[in-house]
Amino acid sequence: MPAVSYDVQQRDILKIAVLGAAGGIGQSLSLLLKSNASFLLPRDSSRHISLALYDVNKDAIVGTAADLSHIDTPITTTPHYPNDGNGGIARCLQDADMVIIPAGVPRKPGMSRDDLIGVNAKIIKSLGNDIAEYCDLSKVHVLVISNPVNSLVPLMVSTLANSPHSANTNIEARVYGITHLDLVRASTFVQQLNSFKSNNAPDIPVIGGHSGDTIIPVFSVLNHRASNSGYANLLDNGVRQKLVHRVQYGGDEIVQAKNGNGSATLSMAYAGFKIAAQFIDLLVGNIRTIENICMYVPLTNRYNTEIAPGSDELRSKYINGTLYFSIPLSIGINGIERVHYEIMEHLDSYERETLLPICLETLKGNIDKGLSLV
Ligand code: NAD
Ligand code: LMR
């Protein structure tokens, strides 16, 4: 079925491609984008948002795009699939400003995220080659949701960086693993323990990676909150250890609850949309930088920008040669501008001496695995 053509050629288009858009996350995330993204445009903006939806499941993607197209927001939705007679993935990716990737298989009970790597690495590598071929690597932002994030982000970064189209593009500064569901969980579980007494959801940074004991929720930030916030005592008497464990293994709760029918989709779509919305704000000029956003990124690169004083020392003192890490970032239109290593100084002894060493050891194996598949 040919993509529906709309008369928006005269307008400056912000194009968002979702790869794997017919899946559980892909459909829900596309719904959130279609229903909300145009409200992020400045009032007098002449820009138009277009959603390019790609999946290997032809009927599902054609149906998803058609269904979304009836929603009354001024955003075009086009379906793309292999051999669609309309350029397939090439047309989907052409001129994309942002590519979001929830393509790949989810877990079943008894599986770890690492068990997905055989299938999902092939998918990510193939999509990476397509992005290298059809996107403008000097501007596109690539957001990876597929698991295992800890290994697939290194694979995606290397695939793009090794491509002949990557010269002078600094693409490494614009590839991010989405770990935001861990932050959403940390905030939710703290509020649940606090019986939702406060209407202000606390922001808990989560650093490290996105699986089991590589996930480090930095609950010690609650210590710095006003003592009347009601949150500080959640760090007492082993309560925090339970909270940390719940965030680290929150994904398992959903896998078990779905009992063979996949993993988190709705909460992931919510988390993914929160990240995507910040990128839309950046890309349409509402903000100059996205501040303090935790994502899983390569740390090897200086990102062509100023290095905050002491960064190199903090990195070698705490992160110790780990090439990829989720950490608060400042992101501008050209990608990562600053890595906020200073968060490492604020960890308390439990986070620094108990959680961090385990995280780093596991993460290193995950990263090596991803890089070995390049
Ligand atoms: P799903 O099976 O519902 O959807 C995956 C979609 O990808 C399907 O529509 C499938 O047809 C499509 N697909 C497969 N190969 C493709 C290819 N080569 N190109 C394009 N599309 C392709 O799975 P889901 O529940 O949406 O989960 C997707 C991935 O996201 C899984 O790997 C899951 O583990 C991961 N996930 C990550 C997080 C996170 O926090 N980062 C959270 C939840 C799930
Ligand atoms: C999650 O954290 O929910 C996802 O990574 C999916 C999973 O496999 O647990």
C-alpha cells in the first residue's frame, strides 16, 4: 500500500522515525507521539511533525499507521515495511531528525535480557547499517530501546561509527540507550512506599546500565531533600536495599505478570515518550539543551565541547575504564555536550562501595559482548 501523501512539502518538517513501530512498545509510543507531539511545537511554528513508522510485520504496520492517522492532531503518519514499493526503510529514514528503535524480541519468564542478544543484535546491526546508509549522520539522533541495551548500544555506536558515511559526523555523540524506565520505576516505588503523600514525584537519578545489578538508583539524593519531605527515612533499616532491588528487577515483575506475553510495553512507551518529548523541545528550539537526562552512552568521546574541570579525574577514579555508562548528560542539537561525572562524587558509601563495583564488572562483560558482535 503506497504511503498517503499530504501537502506539507512547503513546510519545514520535523521527522521522527520509529523502527519496530507495530510492536507493543512501538504502537503505544507512536500513539503518545501522534496524540501529543504537536502540542510541543511553539505556537507560531510553521513546522510540521511527521511520524514514519517502520516494521517488518506488513499488516500490523499498515494497520497501525492507518489507525493513528484518524487522530485529529496535525501529524502525518506513514507506514513503511520491506518491499513496500515505496522505498521501504530507505524512505522511512530519509531526512529523519530522530530515530527511535523498539524493534526486537522481548523476554519470556525465565529469560534474562542477555538471552535476547542472538536475535536482537542481528536486528540492531541491520538497522544500524540502514541508518548509516539513509540518514544524515551529521544530524540524526538515534535512541535505542531494544534489549539488551547494555550490549546493543555499543553495537549500534560501532556500526554507525565504522560506516563509510560517518567521517566528520561525530555520530557517537548522538546515539543513546534509553534507560529512563528505571528512573520512572525508582520514582514510582518511592512514592508507593510513601503512600503517595506528596504530589511531587521525586526525581531519582539512575546510573550504570539497564539490567539487574548494573542498575544503580541513586536514592541517596533523598538525603539531600528537606527533612520534612517525608522521603529521607525511606533510606533507613534496609528499606533502601529492598527499593534498590525492586528497581533493579522491576522488569521481571512485568515479564512474570504477562506470563509469556512479553515484557513492559506501556510503562516503557511512557518513559520513551518522556525522553522523546525533550528531544522534540530541543529540535524545535524550545530549549537550547536538555539538562540532566540520564541515558546510556559512550564515554570515550570528548563530544567536541568543553570538558568540565575535573571530569577526567572523576571518570578514571570512579568509572574505571568502562566505555559505556548511563549518567546525567547535557544534550544540545549536536548531541552530548557534557557528561555530569560530578554525580559520582555524591554517591553515598552503599552506592559507591557496594553497588558500583558489581555494576562495573557486569557492565564490562556486556559491553565486550556487544563490541564482539560488530
Ligand atoms: P514486540 O515483540 O511487541 O515488538 C517488537 C516489534 O519489532 C515487532 O512488531 C516486530 O515485528 C518488530 N521487528 C522485529 N524485527 C524487526 C526489524 N528487523 N525491523 C523492524 N522491526 C522489527 O516487543 P516489545 O515489547 O515492543 O519490545 C521490544 C524491545 O524493547 C525488546 O527487545 C524489549 O526487551 C525491549 N524493551 C526495552 C526496555 C528498556 O527499558 N530499554 C523496556 C521494555 C522493553
Ligand atoms: C524492562 O526493564 O522492563 C525491560 O528492559 C524489559 C525487560 O525485559 O525486563
